[in-house]
Amino acid sequence: MVRPTQPLGTFGKITVKRTRTGHVATTRFRELNGSYRRVTANGETAMSAENRLKEKIAAGLPSQAEGDLKPGDAHLGLNGGLVADGLDLAGSPHPAHEHVQVVEPKGAV
């Protein structure tokens, strides 16, 4: 039976083995480019080794290294104009983080 493909940016089953000096946690991690790599981490206990392994994986992800988007960051709005700090620089000022949805009750015309 073939092993199922892991989604990009995820890790597989974590295996923890006891050694003379403590514990070693190991897993396969699928990179965002589709390749796999084996990741290992050591710890005094099985849980500390597993936690260090997860920290090591999280530290290597691009979103952690490059930074995530924040509400104040400039970005392209839906209309293609540059939006920064709640001001649409293409022309009409509006709060960029505000989303309004009007829902009419059933039977209302």
C-alpha cells in the first residue's frame, strides 16, 4: 500500500526513541516546494524532545522567518488599489479591516 501524500508544510508521525543521553524525536516534514526532509530533535524526556522538534519545524517555516500580514500592513485591496492603515490609496477612504454584510430576514421584501 502506498503512503498517502502529506500536504505542503506539514509533518508526519513523530517517533520518539530513548538513547543513552535522553530521547530523540524524529519525523518527516514536507517542504513548501514539495520535497521531504527528515527532522530530528533531542530532549531529556520524550515530551521535551517532541516539543523541541515541533519548535524546530515551526522556526523553519517561511511565515515565521518573513513575518505574517498584520492589519496595518499595506496590501493590494480587492479593487487592485494599494490599501494601508484603513485608507484606500486609490481614492475612496474606508476602513480596510471593516467588512459589512447586510442580511435580510426571511419574508422581508
